[in-house]
Amino acid sequence: MYIYMIFWSVILIATVIAETVTFQLVSIWFAVGALIALVMATTGFSILSQTIIFTVVSVILVCATRPIIKKIQVKNILPENIELEIGKLAIVIQDISNTENTGRVKIGGVNWRARTEDNQVFKTGETVRIEKISGTTAYVTKI
């Protein structure tokens, strides 16, 4: 019986730590299941009963509350740095030619590989507009 108390205590502590680190409101439900199983272990229930109750309580809590929590949670979606570059002007620092597979632009002091979607050619020193960024490539158009 003592070993089961230690086992459920370790599970309880691990799930609480996991919850505090991730803030995803998933492992907290397993912590509740472990707490109930721990109480059952201290009162002398069999390990089979403890395991069944842990599983049932955890699954019921996850299934019942997770969809509600997901609806309530505030989603602070901040644009990525890449998204902030769209629409900005850039200076061509290496001739842009899709056929020759060349082209670089400077956006806010950072060099980017550059291409065009319509196979235009831009010369060094020209100013272009960033239309989209895919991976490490900026797609530009004439302004």
C-alpha cells in the first residue's frame, strides 16, 4: 500500500509540474485523477481500483472540460516578424533575375534572397515592394 501512495504522489507531482510549465490545461486533469487515486491508496483500495479510477476520472475531465477551456482561452496571436515585412519597400542589392537564379534585397538592414512571381528583372539600387515571403525568399514587385 505504501508503494502505491508513493507512485500516485510522484504522478501527482509530475503532472502538476507539467501543467505549471506548459499552461495548456491538459495535465491538470491527470493531476486530479492522481489525487483521487492517492486518496484511494491511503484508504486501502486495490491497485486495480486505483488505476481504473485514475483513468476514468482523467478521461472524463479531459473530455468534459477541454472543449470548454479551448473556447474560453484568449488567443493572443501576434504577427510574426516575417508578416510585418509584407508591403514594405526594399532596396535591390543584387540584380534580381529568376532565370539566372540571382537576387537579393535589403529589408530594414537585413539581406534576403529575392525573386519575382512574374519574371521581371530588377537592377541593383532599384526600390521594390515585398509582396510575400516564403521561407527565406522575399517575392517582390515593382513600385
